[in-house]
Amino acid sequence: MNAPAFDPADHLPDDLLERIRERAPIHDRDNTFPQDDLDELRAAGYLSILVPAERGGGGLGLAEAAVLQQRLAAAAPATALAINMHLVWTGVAKTFSDRGVPGLEFVQDGAVAGEVFAFGISEAGNDLVLFGSGTDAAPQADGGYAFTGTKIFTSLAPVWTRLGLHGLDTTSSDAPKLVFAFVERTDAVETGDDWDTLGMRATQSRTTRLNGAVAAPEHVVRRIDPGPSPDPIVFGIFSVFEILLASVYTGIARRALELAVQTAHRRRSKSTGAAYSQDPDIRWRIADMALAYDALPPQIAALARDVDERVDHGPRWFTLLSGLKHRAITTAKQVVDEAMLVAGGGSYFSSNELSRLYRDVLAGAFHPSDPESAHATAASAWLGPREN
């Protein structure tokens, strides 16, 4: 018997999306975290969509979650981006369980119970990202680790219950080792109040300072050598992060295209009296936006299915994933730019939704993989490594 068809509205009903959409400009204006969005999404089971049904979750695959994140981002980009970071960890837990790798069952169970997992990987000036860390990971006698350092862009900062992070162990007999673990919110974790940005304001991605924050032994997930690695933690984070991130910015592109179409039908030329939708130049511009946007969802769906189905792309995985993220970001920005031109001067006012999308889409440039990294990865894949 065939499984029932996936219906996004079953997990993100239209009325819920509309309430989230209505709150988005308020949180952007006031620079506040969308607590009501989180509460409603939690109540709807959204935090556990990637948890297997046998553990009490939604049982969805990464491909299905990517579709939902596109829908959520079209309503409220910052809410979608914040929730993305929680879904990254539940997605990594899914890649582990799908491949028979133990260690992240507590993430799945926590998500079902309503816990919120934040992503504590980014560090100022650390272009190694997953392959290195400036945070000190000090081994404890019981097998746990104490982390001291500073993490930036910690989305969900006001509400997370566990922070997934990494640090460098330089003192163990087999050091150096990169340590991936989860810490709880305690007095050893200081959350800054420094998120006052151009866009994506509701993510509240504040700076996090760790002052000996302890991860219990059962929450130390992996110890691996620094540098590029085939370890499941690296593939899990990289694949889920890039695919879900591409989904958020694809959702922004979709919404910008919708707003451009609405505006073209509504605006009328003073000289001809015809709707702008009949103007050849406007039609060309919107067609160009649509042609660019239409390429993104199939790419996301294909790579997400490959992760779900455990397709082996070998070393090609990294250029495929970083390329997907790069194309989604650059295309979304292009589409929003064009939508602003279609909408005209009214889109320049901060109260206009397109103005908010214009600011939100700029955040894409700051997520890994950045354009330099994506191009370097692609060049190495096709040309081989650079000669020293």
C-alpha cells in the first residue's frame, strides 16, 4: 500500500501561517523574539517533524521539512531562520539514526518533549567553521567537557534549552580533538543583548559567552580530529544546514515573486490606464524572476531526497551542498531586487513587506558556506587542489 501523499498544510495550516505573517512586521519593528510563533509551532508538533514517528515525532524526511521551511519563510523569514537552527539538530539526529549511528537520541526525545535546540558553531573570525574552533573544550574527570569561549549568531538565544556546540580539546593524551556536545542553559552561559541588525531581527541571534559551561558525558556526541572529516557529525551538520538554509531563502524568493505579481496587477499606468501586468517590460522582469526562482525548489528536493535515501555522492557532497546554498542565496537576492523595481517607490518605505524582505535576504551572505568557500570547494572538485 502506498504511503499517503505529503500535504504541507497538515503540518503548517494556512491559518497558522497567516497569524505568523501578521506578527512578522511587529517583531521586525520592535526587535523582539517571536515567542507566540514558537509557542504555536511547538503546539502543532513542528519542533519534532524530523523525529521518527516511533519516537513520537512527525516522521518526515528532510525533503518534506525543506518544503515546510519554504512555506514558513514566505510568511516570516526570521521565524523560519530561527526554527531552522533547531531543525538542523533534529535533522542531524535523523541522519545519525538513519545510518545506525547512536548518540543523538536525546535530541529526538527532547524535541518531542518541547525542548528547543540552538546552534552554537559560529565564532568570530573562524573561517574553519566545522573543521576547527577557538572555544576551549576542557575534559572533565567524569567524561564530560567544560567549554569556554564565545559563539556568535546564536539564533533562538532567548529561548533555547540546549545549545549544540563544538570546541577544541588541547590537553587530552590524543589531543587535539574537536569535541561536539550539548550544554544546558546555566549561570556559566551568558547571553548578550547585542542583536540590533539590518534584517532578520526576530531571530535574536545574540552573542553567547561560555564560561566553563559543562556538557554531561552522555551529551558529548563526537570527538574527532580537526580539519575536513568524513565523520557523520560533519556530514550531518553540513547537509542539513545547507539544505534547510537554502529552503528559507527560497521561501523569501517565492514571497517576493508573489508580491511583485500582486503589485503588477494592482498598479495602473497613468498614461495608458492599463495594469502594469500588461506592460512588456514589467512582464519580462517578472518572467525573469520566475525563471530564476523555479530552478530552486527542484534542486532542494533532489539533494534532500538523496540525504534521506543515503545516496553516496562521496566527496562531491560538499560542492553539491555548498553550491545549492550559494545559488539559493544569490537567486533570492536577485528576485527581491527585481520585485522592488516592479513595486516601485512604495517598496522603499519600511512598512512595506518587500522592504523587510529586502533587508532579510541580505543575511544570506553571512551564513556558511560563503561565496569564497563555495567557489573554492567547486574549484577543488573540478580542478583538483591548488598546488603549494
